Amino acid sequence: MNHNTVTVGILSDSHGFLEPGIRDAVNQCDYIVHAGDIFNADVLAQLKPAKELIAVAGNNDFPAFWSEEEADIVSALPKTAKLELPGGLLIVEHGHRLGNHPDHDQLRWDHAEARLIVYGHTHHRVIDQKAEPWVVNPGASGKVRTHGGPSCFILNATEEQWTFETILFAEEEAAA
């Protein structure tokens, strides 16, 4: 592997529970990007990347929904965030501003400077590389509406190439 490879764990929609296998996979990465609907600070506390954790607010991440002691944490979550990587820019948002079926062309228009746009909200895994910037949704990383099981992506980024690995747990394994 290229010694200049940067790894990014990409997850979303934990809804208060982080699948332990996903936690273990993303915690081996340089960066972790959480695309929102986190639900509590415990989920964030479990994420320990080598360099930086980047998390954005989902439609369920607001002070009234989190415990009172965590209001400052949830209030500090941005709506969008950026991460400079070898070979380009990653931009993350939850995606709910575009409704329940965010239009990838609209995301591309809104974030044209990116190489990769990460969103959540739908709980459906998507890797859309039909046009640039690429648009991905890692699916749900917890127990709620996982559509086949909790999942995340690992992005391996070099100046020359970006590749994705999908981490997917069967629903039965996750429930155990």
C-alpha cells in the first residue's frame, strides 16, 4: 500500500447505538467522518481515530433530543464539514435538507469543489461514482433501519486513487 495512504472511516445514523464491529473497524482509521443522527455523546466517545473525528448534526441531533448534560456537545455539531485529503476534498452533511431521497445532482451542485460528498439520513448504502464529485451514503451504523445490517465504509485515499471498502454486518450478528 502507498505509504501516503490516508484512511477515513465513514459512518452515519447510529441513532444512539454504535455496532461494536463498526466501532472497531473505523477506530483503525486516520480520520472518522460521522454523517449525523448520532443521538448521544456516548456514540461520539467510542470513536477514536488516529487524527481527527469529524461529525455533523443530523435531523435528530438537537439539544431538546439529547440529554440536558450533552446540550453543549450537540449544539457544537456543524451542519456541514470538510476534510482535506490527499487527492481532494471530502464534504459531509446529513442530507435531510433535501428530503428523504436526496438528489445526488443537487448535492454535486451544492458541493462542486469536493471530490467526495458523504451524506446519511436515508439509511441506504450508496456509492455513486457515475459523476464527480462522487456521492456516498454509508448506511446505518446502529440498530435502526439498517436495510440488511449495520454498515460503514473505509476510504483509502492517495493523491492518485481513492477506493472504498464496505464493512457490513448481518442483522442477526448485530442483534446478538
